[in-house]
Amino acid sequence: MTVKLNTDELRWAIVCAPDDEPTSALARRLHLDYPTTYEFRARVKRQGWICPLKARACLDCGQMMLMSALGGAKRWCQACRPVAERRVQQARSRTKYEAMQAASGPASRRWERWTEEERRYLLEHQNELGTPAGVARVTQHLGRTYAACMAMLYKGGLRDVDAGSNPEPTQ
């Protein structure tokens, strides 16, 4: 089983290891397998550390990270990345939802029951709810908000989320 050199610390430890330390001992010390350690060490000896490096602090925890000076900059260390990327994705989703909600305009038929024609129209035009222009068209035609349309699709039983199918509307 080949273990990837997935941290800067492991790569740096191999580069800084004394030349007289056997590769097998280095692999054991770093908890890597021998072929991975050997290949990386041989490549560094053959080509040198071919990538110019720069150091940067993680935006969340402040830990110093090594990264390529040529490529895109890392913003977070490996420990902080999943939480930070989730936070960024939630902010993007919130911004998109707010834009869709703003495009829908005021609702004129608040608290009224959905008619069969409205449900049918919503089912036929549900693919338009992915763009602000489509949201404006559908919500203005129905006199409902974006949130009301999405709630009717997903919670009102118009769309079977698990199966991915669009059954006929139920009363």
C-alpha cells in the first residue's frame, strides 16, 4: 500500500533528513512505506527541491504552511480546510437564496391555498427556478414567493426528492 506524502511536514522531514540516515529507517520514523519515501528522496536528490516555496499562515488557526510560490495560494491548513470550505459554501448558498428571494418580489397570494392549476404550473416550470430571471417569471405568475414555491415542491409532495422523479400533484 502506497501512502501519499500529503503534508508539507512529511516532505520537509524527508528533504531535511541527513544523507547518512538509511531510507528504511527514515520511512519507519515518519510512518511511511519504503517505496514512497525512496521515490521522493531519489527525486529530490536527482532534481533538487524543484519548486520554490513560500510560507503563509492559515487564515483560521495561524499555523504556518509551506506552499508553492508558483501556484495558487492555500488559505487554510489541512485541519481547518473542511470547516472553512463548508463555511464558504454556506455563505454562497445564503447569497444565492437571498438573490432568488429578492427576484421573486412581493407575494400577493399569501396564506391562500394552492390550486391544482398552480401546482401543475409549478411542476411544469420547476426547472426555471435555478436562475433569477426564471424565479421572477414563475413567482410573478403565481403571486407566490420563492420560498413558498420551493416549499410546495419539496414539502408539499410535488417532487419526490429521493427518487428524483416528478409524480402527479396530490391534493
